[in-house]
Amino acid sequence: MTLTYVYADQTAVLGPLATYAEPHAYDLCETHSERLSAPRGWEVLRLAQPAPPGPSNDDLLALADAVREAGRPAPVQRSLPEAETGRETTRRGHLRVLSSDH
């Protein structure tokens, strides 16, 4: 929240966070804005804080897409024949047995 004050009216105003810097305006965290008190004889006006916006449909769809993507199995990495060491001795279906040339 942003605190501003008017000496002539002996009024302190606590309102939503300011969007630009202004002399004699002070930004306060939530804890300090709740505990704010003014000098004796002064009035504190607390302006309503707008409710924070909830997630939009776009946010929810983006989250669902990210979850789906994370849940997909990783693609199988096949080694290229030149990267393999050894030679093929036996084959059973899609499996191959390689023997070392050492």
C-alpha cells in the first residue's frame, strides 16, 4: 500500500500501491500497512484494496499444456551404427546381441 498525507487536513491516506513515484508518498509492506497509526488528532483513511485478479483461462490452459508435456515419455534415443562398439552375433526380434572385439 502507499501512504500519503495532507498536513492541512491532518489526514493520512493509505491506498493501493502507487504506479509512479511522488514526493511525500511512501510504499509500505502488508504488515506495516496493517499496523499503521497516525499522530493524535489525525485521521487515517484506508482506501479499499482491489482484489487480486485470479488466473485467466489462458493461464489455466498453459498450465494444463505444461503438465501434459511433462507427462509424455521421453523419446527413445537410438545409437547410430557407427557409434556402436562390437559386432552383432545374435538377433531375437528387435533385440541384438553384440560381442566385444577385444
